[in-house]
Amino acid sequence: MALFAATGVAAALAAGELRAQEGGATRLDQIDVIGAPSQTPAAGASAQAGPVGPVDPRQMLPADLQGFAGSANRVSLQDLESQRPLTTHDALRSIPGVATVSDDGFGRHSGISLRGSPFRRSRKVLVMEDGVPINFSPYLDAGTHYTPPPERIESIEVLKGPLVNYGPLNNHGVINFRNLSPFGPKETVFSAAIGDTKGADKNLNNMRHVHTRQSVDNIGVVLSYSGLDAGGAWDVEKLGYNDFYAAIGIRGENQDITFSGGFHRQRDHYDEDNFSGTLSELRRFKRNKKRAADNGNFPVACGSCYDWNTYNADYFRGQVAHNYYIDAKTTLTTRIYGNHHDRARFYVSDESNDPPSDFVMEGRDRLYRNVGADSRIERADLPLFGGMTHTVQAGVRYEEHFFDNQNRIGDTNERLDFSNRGDDDGAQKLTAKSFAAFAQTAIKATPTLTLVPGVRLERYRIGFRDLDDSSNNGNSNYHQVMPMLSFAWEAMPDTTVYGGYHRGLSPHIVRDVLEADDGYIAPRKEVGDNFQIGVRTKAVQGFTFDVAYFHSDIRNYQFGEAFQSDLGDRVFSSLDKVRFDGVELSARLDSRAFISSPWNLYGEGAYTYVHSKIVKGTEEGGADVSGNEVPESMRHNANLTVGVQHDSGLDASMTWSYRGGFYTDALNLPMNPLDVEEGRVKGAWLLSARASYKVTQELTAWVSGQNLTDKFYITDRSDGAKLGIGRTVMAGVTYKFQ
């Protein structure tokens, strides 16, 4: 393969600028030192700026979102370096429409909400890493306890619609974490930090990270390691992971290929037992789970037993992505991918006789294996009648999912862990096969108006086998056609009105289909009609603004109850129809655009209002809950940041965040001070801050903290009241050189 040649582009590459080149625009992931941009004007233009995202499997959105036909946001590498997020949840706080809840302190057990969706385990959001879903299984069990470490992320993309090019789990939106690309500039980075979480037994938190990105001729390589050991919300929680990632990219004259993959090892002293009792008792014991358990405020009245409860996971993943630039107007991209996620949680049973001297441990042992292939093509700037042009994109995808779900139980006084999982106590095998196809075209109706019609087809088959009772076995087939129409209108220079409609699909959680006495019951599919209209502008230099109204009607809406079944698993209920109406807005103002100075004072804010309503439905006991709010849907969510930057390398800011209140049940029970495990969760204002200073060109010192006032608040009410993490501060250094 020959190296790309591009006269007149080297200066732009060296400066790291994104600017249009003759015949097209530089692609975001082609700014590097191993070759200039490929001679593919169409692929370059769609990746740089346009009404739709590129077909590139890594990049979901164009680099410049101004003319995009829908609601979308990006957390850039510059944002990540300025914000110094301790978690991926922190990194998303500036995105309107996004709300996060961390029930483990460091956001490892993912809790992301989009536009009012339930946050727990991010079950209603398609969460991707380099374009591949990291939900356990979008068709069988869409939760996730994993997101990539922020240290190896170069951007986060959020697409809220309209959309047909990604699915399922696309009623509320899609999030894509982009890893370090092997086609970036040469660099080696070392980063380390220590800190403290108030109320945790963990003496000292520590974070470490190293990555290198190197290239020879037309070959680029990334090697990355990240690790964390930290305290959690309860005193007994200790969170830890070791993460490895690698990628190799090869470029030729009209194609490139990337091999990437990684291994994530998670070992947490963590369980899902939470506080029951009165509010005064909760305030008395605060984050001391051991003393509260000995007092009878947890399912197991044995404080020392909670040291034995663990969550463990080994996650392997891999992907091969190939881009072929057929000609100046045609790009074909193909990838194959797979993952293997082995996770198990072990805990002391609340049916133990007399712990800790006489106890029994149980476990939830789950293995997910997914494989898939995806191919997409783009034909750009094709002639259409009336002098119009359009850009067509189409793609197909096939996936197979395998889910082994087992209960575990140990012998009397037998300690269970990841290497000793106990005896089988009920097992299920679940499978899914899915085929999806989409097509959309961006029609340039006028010089300022683009219309994007599209359609998506989802066909999938799920299989359920109860290994203890074959009479419960069953299979179900589903298909869904999902139309879309979006638009982008440049109402005035650098001001775009956007919006449209799309139908979305969220398959139901399958593992509890035996909750009824009738055996296997085919789970229903969740289908939504989603509308939005908005406007974004950067017409005034130094000021950006984006506001959108959205409306969703969703049928067969599944949600998780705030308690578990007798089998130790979370119960999922369904409502006939729910509705979400909301407004989201974001803005940023920088003083440097108005005043020539080495200082830049800036302010940015994001606010989301969601009015959720159960249009029709009954709760588990049969009561009519029509007119109530949707469980786990926050009405208000806000973030306000003020900061200062200086040319010397100083960057400091503080953020006031309002994590809104929500109901945890369809009955909308109020908060009960005599029993804090039921009822509404109150909203809370939280303060965070961060600062960094460039000591030398290579060395940066930084400090970051969350919940700096050490506010005592309930963050969730699932299997009891769960407290938010105490004041957490981390300080460290980052050393970066070529």
C-alpha cells in the first residue's frame, strides 16, 4: 500500500486544524503523521460537516455539528482535558438531555439516562464503543456495568435523533465512546493520581494510566493501560479495575483497516443490598453499612458479612474495521466484531441461619457472548430532479447473542467468589439472532434546506431455555419497520433549525419471562414515536446556543421495579403507554472572543426539563396508575459551570449540578421518613470543581473533586435507599511527550 500524498495539507495537519481542502474536507480521524487525508472528497466531507453522520464505523457524527439534521452533541478531547472527569458520568454532565446516577460512586456500574429514560444500568440507551454496542445484549438484557475509562477516550458522541442508522434501543438516543485512534499524532502519556472518598474504608484512592501512539510509514499503533482502586458510597465498598486496550491501523492509497480490542478486569467489593429503616436511622448511620447491618437495617444482619460480597467481571472485545474509498463519491465500510463478558455477583443470603458463624452465600452468574458483522455504503452528491443533489447511505447488520444466566448457591459456611462459584441453583440459556438494515438520503432541496428521509428494519428471534424445566422453553420472532424524516434549515448564517420524526425500538428484558405461573411468555417489544424540533447557533463569535423540544409516545414501556423478586433478581414491569415531553438547552460564552487578553473567562450551562406521564397502565398489584409520572424519570436536570483559562496553561472551573428528583415506582409513592426504601427520591444540588496547570510543555498538574460540600443525599432507591458518594478529591500529574 502506498502512502497517501497531499500537497498543501501538511501545515494543516501539523497544526491539528480541521479545515476544508480542495475537493473535500479533512476527516477528523485522518489528522496524523502517517499520511495525509485520503483523496476521498465525499467521505471527508460527510465526516467533517454535513446533515448526516459518516459511514465510518468509529465516527457516529460529523466533526462540525452546525448543519446536522437532528439533535446531537460531542464531548471533545479538548473538553475532556479541561474537565478532568473522574468518571464517564462526569464527562457527560455538560450534554443537554443527559442525566446520570452513580450508585457505586465512580460510575462503573453504568447509570445513564437520555431524555427521561430510566438511568439504572443505562438499559434504554444504546451505549457503544467505537460503534459496537457495549450493552450486555440489546435484544436479551440491555443493561451494562461497564463503560470505558475516560483516560483512553478521545471523544464521546451523543445522538438523540431523529435516527435510523443505529439500533435497537434508539427511542431515547445513542452514545458512542471513541477510543484513541491509531491514526492520530505520535504521543506517549503517563498519568497518575491519588485521592480520598469521605466515608469509605478505602484508605487511599489511586488512578494510573499510560498509553502510547506510534507510527512507522503507513502503520499506526495504540497501546493503553488504565487502572483504578477507590472507595464507594458505603464504607465497605471498594471498586477496582484494570483495563487494557490496543489498536493497529494500516493505510493505503484508497483504503484503511484497523484491528482493535481489549480486556477489562473488574473486581469490586460491591452489592445491591441497600438501607431499609427510618430516615433518622439513615442519618444516624450515614455511610457505615457495617454498623447499620448489625442494627438490622440491611437484609443480612451481619456487618462483617458485607466484606464478602463482590461483583466480578472479565470483558474481552475485538473489532476489525475496513474502509474502502471506491471513488471520489463512494465509500464502503465493513467490520466484524465480538465480545465475551463473564460477570458474577456473590452475596451472603438473607436466609442464612446465624451469620457470620452460620451462613450461606448465593450468586448471580451471567455470561454474555455476542458476534456481529456490519457493512455500510455511501454515495455522495448524486444528481436528483430539479437540479437537486442527494447523498445516499445504506447498511446491513447481522448479530448473534448468547446469554447463560445462572443462580448459584454455596454450601453452609462456604465462601463464594469468582474462582469458586458454588452449585447451580437454576439456569437459563437465552439466544438471539438479529438482522437489521437501513437506508437514508440527504436531499439538498435548496442551498439552505436539507431533507433526510430514511427507514430502518429490525428482525430478530429470541430463544429461551429453562434447563430445570423444559416445558418452560420458548421462542419468539419480531420485526419492526421504523421510518424517519429529519431536516436541517440554515435560517441565517451559522444558525440552523433542525428536527423531525423517527420510530424507535427497545426489546424487553427477557430473563424474567417465567415470573408468571404459565411458563414462557413472549416478551413484548417496546415501540416509540419520537418527535423533536430545535435550533442551534454560533452566529455570534464566542457564543454557542442550542435548544430543542422533544416529544415521545412509547408503547409497552418496560421499567424495573425498585425491589427484587424472591429469586434475587430485579422485577421488570410493563406499562401500556407512556409519554415524554421536554425541553433541553445548552449555551457557552467565552470572553476571549470579545476582549483581547491572555485570560479567558467562560460560562456554560445545560438544562433538561422532562414531563413524563403514564398514559395507560397498571402496576404489579393491579392498581390503575394512569396519569402518574414514569418511574426513574427526572423532571429537572441542570449543570452550570464557570471557569477561567490563561495562556500560561491554567484552567480552573467549578460546576453546580442539580440531579433532579424522581419516583421509583408506578404508584408514585411519596418519600416515607418511616421507611426510606420506598417512595420518591428528592433532588440534590452538588458542587464539583477541577483545576489544571501546565508546569512545562510536557507536564500538567491537576486536581478534581466531586460533592465538595459532602452533601448527604439518597441517589437511588433500588432494594433500599442508596446514598450518593461522599466528598471525593483526586490530585495527579500527566506527562505527555512525542
